[in-house]
Amino acid sequence: MILSSLQSPQNQRKCALMSVGTLLVFGLVFYTQKFYLAAATENALPHRVYNEGMQPDNVPKDFPGLIAQLWKPTLHPMNDTHFVTDEGYRYDIADGVHRWSALGKKLLILDVDTRMEEKDGDLMNTHPMNYKNMTGRTGGWFNHQLYAMIHGYDYRLVRAPNYEGRHGTWVKVPMIKEALKTHDFVVFLDADAVFMYPHMPFEWLMSMWNVTTETLVAMAEDPNAGRNRDHNGWVMWNTGFIIAQQSNRTQELFDIWDKCPTGERYKECGHWDKDWAHEQAAFSNHVRYDYNATDELRVISCMDGNGAPYIGDKKCGGVFIRHHWFHKHLTVRNLKEAVLDLFMRRMHSNFHAEKDEYFLDAHQESYPLEDLQI
């Protein structure tokens, strides 16, 4: 009886609103304490209160669950067939395509990098982080982890060993291959690529992009420019955003891709070990041709999964996955906007849900006021 009461929609809503209130209260407390302490001590102990309040053992044990609960009322319904973006673009899921159900921990959001710096603003720096000096790489990783928490996906940040004799971006290929041994899907993003709609389930996007049970990998196109085309003039696919689905055939593809620069299978692939665009050029110039005759590869438009509105090619707007190739610091702004947007929506909803308690309409009263209970 108690359990059913707790699970009622009304109580779930109240719990979610209480969560928002708790986070806001603690945030304000930490902020004001830090502000007044710094003023009183002239910056003698600039981080003391902040440090004491944010020790690891004081972080909620189910922080991912708390994040998921905060975003839950805003999630785009999985069964909806259309979505309208902030820019007014309408997207529809076509009739007859495969509709994915919730994948949970079967889907891994994967970050891979050989660089794990510990400077001010870096994720691995153990000092309290100030968003004002957060690095672009950290902003991207936080965006990915936040997205995984919201939807209950698995998340992993892997520090990869340097790949001897190859450019650093090659490490993503063997790491995705390994991750597929423990997950049905791996979604890899470069640190300068971000999810633009945190409330949009990835399963919905896969259905819209017609990723099926037969799909091995899906990637977004690069802008249609000369240096972005392969030796046959076909636009390259950008490896800064990769969807990979586990199968024996997928393992084979990644093995072939990883071995491409050895020249064993593709004699002309050797120079892509270090020449731009590295693993991306190896895939586009060689690997994809061995799979192109089937439905195993899925291309995503540059508008949906690459680029940004500020680049020259207006067909690459980064609507769902935005890739900040030349302005990597913008990942931090995208992260702040996503969090602020959620809190403002929840604050607004909370106000109207509890309007009778928070709001008093006294405009019809006359002065001098008498016995007005506020």
C-alpha cells in the first residue's frame, strides 16, 4: 500500500520537484558561502567551503538516478513519430522502419583519448571545478556523460595507450571494437562533438535514421568539399560520431579497419597511418567499399550529425550532434545551456504546479491595505 502510494504520479512529481529544490538550495548555499567567505578573508581560503561540501563521500550515491529523475518529465516520447527542433525543423520517423525500444545499459556512450591532462579546468584535476575555466574537452565529456545518465545508458571514458606509428585518432577504432564485446551498441563521439537535445532518446534517433538490426555502423557525412572526398569523389564519413552495433560481421569490419594501414588488404592504405584524415580516410577510401553493396552501413546527413550552424556549409548544421571542429570551447556553452534550460523548465513547471502556494493575486485590493494575508 505504501509502495503504490509512493509510485503514484502525484508523488513522483513531488519527489522530482523536491529533487530540483534540493539541488538549487545546495547550489545557492555553496555559492553564497563561498562568496561571503572570500569577501571576508580576502581570498585567503578561496576554496575551503567548496572543498568541504563537495567531498566524494558527500555526493549522492545515486547521482545518475537523480539526474534521470530531473529530466524525466521532459523526455521526448519514444512512440512519437515526429519532432520539431528549436530552429523549427520538423523530423519524422518514416512508416515501416525498425522502431527501437529502450536499450538501457546495452548501449554504451564511449569517450576515448590518449590525453588526460590535470591542468586547471581539466576533468582529471581533483580540485573543485569552476565552469568559467572548464576546458572544451571536459565540456564535451560532461555532455556525453550527462546524456548517458539522463537515459540510463552505460558510459565510459577510456584513456587509451598511444598507438605507435599512428596518429592519435586511430585509437578509437580498436577501442570501439573491444567495447562491442560487452555492449550491443557503442556510440562514440569526439570530445568536440555534443548531443544538442539531452531529452531526445538515442533509440528515437536510430529509428529516424533507419538504423536496423542489420546495420553494422552508421556515421554522418562530412561537408561536401574537395578535401572531404575520397579518391572516387564520394564524400567522406566523419568518424567523430560513430554508431556501432555488435555482431561477428561488425567485429570483422573493425578488425579490417584497424589493420588497414598495414597494407595487407589495401595496398594504398599505408599512408593513412599519419596523413590526414587518418582512420577517417582509411574507412572512406577503402573499408566502406567492401560493405557498400549491402544494407550494413548507414549514412547520416551532415545536417543531422555533423558540423554547426556557424560553418560555411549550411547543409551541415549539427542539429542533433554538433561538431565544433574549429571552436572546441563551445562544448562548454552547450553544456551550460542544456543544464540551465532544464532547471528553468522545471522551475517554471514547479511554480505553476504550486501556484496557489506561491502566488497571491491582490491587484483588486485597494489601499490602504487591511488584513491582507500574505
